[in-house]
Amino acid sequence: MINKPYYKTPHDGSYFFGFHDVSPWNKKNDYIVLHKLAKETNSLPSVNDLTDIVSINLQNKKITKIGDTSAWNYQQGSRLMWYPHIEDCVIFNFKDKENQLSSKVVNLKGDVVKKFDFTIYSLHPKKPMGVTINYERLRFFFPAYGYATLNKINDLPDTKSDGIWLVDFVTNIKNLIISINEVANFLNIDVDKEQRLFLGHCSFNPSGEKFIFLARYFTDDKSGMNTCMLSYCFKTKKIKLLVSGKVSHYDWINDTELLVWMRNNKLAKAIINNDLTKLKSVSFILNLLRKYKPKFLYKNLKDAFYLISTENDKKIPFLKDKLTADGHQMTSFDGDWLIVDEYPNKDKKIPLNLINLKTQKLKKIYEFNYETNIKNSDLKCDAHPRWSTNNEFIGVDIFENNLRSFQIINVKDIKKQF
């Protein structure tokens, strides 16, 4: 295993990047960008809570504030990403002077280069466009992933006017391409559930011909969540259901296949789909199982990573005897490697696993200590490992001494051991 991190952020605040679907490194791999908080809090961000946006020069370790925003959360930050259409610029979400959720592009000096009248969730891999979602809706129905604003739940648009938008960075125009109502009708979701249905976790495939998204709602008693993974094809302008039930983390392996942690069990799916969790006997059993997490149960429920295809109904278990726990994965930019973490174990350690996708050989390369007193799961700090753009480093978010810390692992040499 690797002995120690290559780099850690200093202890003058809490540093984190966000989700595991994008990289904090620029193309030249000499800068990373992060969020920085002056101190930890014990609640979700409120309307006026700011996080700094900082760049770090990896040559001299100089940290520079290049912006700030009050449109952020702990799980995905402000959707901070390198903006591919202008060199060494980043894009992130913020609130404008009218307190409207928007996005802007800044350079490494902190100069604002562009502003857009829409937020951003995911960038198209080749064209000056992307997709976005309603972060205010998420704040009401999935708070850890939404943004706090002054609006109330009654201010939300109706489900025919809410959903996923295609955004154009040239024209500064967004167009609704998938409505919540359309998804609800497609999935045969009743009117009550439609009102609390939310969409998110959009991810383009490498060619940009389609993207994946999740449609979710909580059961009536809020003890379970039903998730449907769908794809949208730009050529046909149609959505397609890939999997449903319990679906958590995923990433593209190639242009047509994804690696997905999911539950492939008809009984478990039926319990969620029919709101059986509201029965006291079912709820009691489920709570016991969640508390003690018996391994035999998850094996029988067929919880595992699966290779699934957007072209057919293929669902093939992936390293089910080695990758036995849910985690966050990212495929390397050359397509040869996979990095995946796990949630903290009973010893408060987070394993980091490296996989050669050609040979499917796996090595545990590092264990992070998860050092925090925070109990609120909405405030957790998942490792969310991501690759550098040269495929030589891994960056993770971690709690160290009760502060969020961004740490870098050098995997160049350990890859040679495969």
C-alpha cells in the first residue's frame, strides 16, 4: 500500500471539492480548484452562507481565492468544474444580485470572464453546452443536494415546467428538455408521488450523444427511496429506463456501458414500489437490517456493482466477490483504471481500491482515517475519489481533525505493480 499522501491542504480551514464525476485538476495538471470554509458548521448551508473558491498551484502550493458563492452544498459543492472552452478558467454556480441562481466563469486571477442566467450541473464533453437541474427543488425534497434560497416550496414551478434543462453557453439560453411530468408519466408514477419526484445526477457519455440521470422520490413514510436510472438520447429525443429500485453511484466505463452499484432483487423493489415500508412490521425489520447490516442479507439482495448497457438489458456483476460494499467510483481518463472508495468502516477507516479494468485485478492502495464528531449524514464528507487528468494522481475529500481536507495520492508507481 501507499505510505502517505502526496499532498494535504493546510489546517487553516475546511477544504473540499465535491462530487466524484469531475476532476479538480486542470488539463496541465499544475492547478487544482477547491471550496474552502473558514470553519465547520453543524447544519446545512443557509441562504447567506458563503464558501470560498480557491485555486492551488501544485508547484509552489500557493493558495489563491478566486471567488465565493452561497450556492453550494457539502455533497457536490457549487458544481465547481474547469470550463473547457477558455483555458485555465472554472465555472461554478452562484447567486446574482437579484438572488437568482446562476453560474459564472472566472480565471485563475479571480476575474469574472462570463456570466450565465442559468445554473450548471454537467458539461457536454465536446460542445459549448450542458444540462442543469432545479437545485431549489432538491433543497425541499433531498436537502443535502440542494441550494438554500429565499423561496418557499409553493414557489416551485409545476411538474410540467420543472425538470432538466439543456443550457447553451453561446446564446446564454436554457430549454427544458425533460419535464418531471414526462418522467412521471413514463414511469407510471401517481400524482402524489409526482409532486415530490426530483431529477439529478446527470452524466454525459464520452461522445456526448446521450446522458444519464436519476429520477427519485421518497416513500410516504420517508423510510425508503425509489430510484430510477434513465438515459436521454439527443438523436431520438427519448428517455429510456435502465434500472430501478435501489441505485446509488455510477460512472461511464465506455460510451455505452456504466458501472453501477445497485440492488438486483425483485422483492426489495416491490416493497419500495408498493410503499410497504409504511407497514409497522416491514419497517421494524428494515430498521433492524439497516442497523446491523448482515452480510448474508446484502448478498441475497444481490447488492453489487454491475456493468449495465444503455443499448440492451445487460446487467453483469462486476468483481462481486471483491467489491462487496457500495462506494464512489471514477474511471481514469485513459479508460484503463477504476478508483473506488468505501464508506467508513467500524474502525472509522475508508479503504481506497484501484482496479485495472483490462485484467480486473484489484489492490487496496490506501486507508484514510475518518476523523470527525459530526453525526448528521447530510454533513458527511464522502471521499469521492477522482483522477488527475494525466491519470497519475487521485484526489479525495476526507475529515482530518474535524476539518475537511483535500488529499492527493500518487498512484504512478503502484500502477506498475499490476
